[in-house]
Amino acid sequence: KDGTISQLSNIFLGSATEANSEVERYGTLRIYQDAIPFTDGQMELEMRSDDDDSFGAIFRCQDEKHHYLFSSDRQRNFSVLAVKNGDEYRVLATSDRAYQPGKWHRLKITMDGANLQIDLDEQRLLEASDSTFSSGTIGLHSWGSDKVQFRNIRLKAQ
């Protein structure tokens, strides 16, 4: 609606009471299928949740089981940068900062070879180095959150 992508259902697998940021939270993914594989550059978007569970974005995505994930969880008060490679889920970086419900946030993901950086509201939140995936498409992520919205999604190649 009006260029905004919304998640209106509270969908998740796993325990809603698990607070460990290292645990994979499998929810919903909306993968952009028609994209030319994106290598280095920036993915920028605005995101908002009126709930307090996890949401974020995926990048360098091969499919639903092979991608990088940024996720922020207000209820458990953390944000993570992780890699999903088949059955392996590995957290690359964590922060005890999370989004504020009911507010539009600016997310910027910078990919430069193996160097990955996540900025939230123009402040560095996470960074890591990992070479599992060098290119792929993008997508949106939600776990246990309803009333999630994304807009103004942009890619800038290096």
C-alpha cells in the first residue's frame, strides 16, 4: 500500500520466551526474486514495527536457507548480524541496542567484500567480516512481529 510493504501476522517458530541472541529465530522472509545478484554497495530502507519482537533484512541471499541476516528485537533488547548457511546459523556480531516501536528507523547495510556494516538511524550498530556469500539478492525479515512495515528500499552499487 502506497509503496509500503507490510507484515500483519504474528508468525514465528521456536520459543517466544528465549532471550539468547545466539538462537536462530525463524519467521517470515520476503525475498526479492527478480534481482540481478548484488555484490558490493549499500542497501538502505526505512522500517517500523508497532510490536516488540524481531524484524530486519536479509542480504546476499541465495535462498531462504542461505543469506546474511540483520535482525533487531526490542522485547529481548538486542540486534544481531548473522549468517544462515543451510542448517548452520552463526551470529557474527551482537549489540544490546534495538529499535523503538512505533517509530520509522533508517537502516543502512554496507557490503564491501567480506566487510559488513549495519547502521541504524545513522549510527553504527554492528560490523563483522565474513566471506560466506559474496553476492545475492535482498529480502525482508519478521519474527513474531505483526504491524511491521518497510518502505523506501534502495540499492547502491559500488
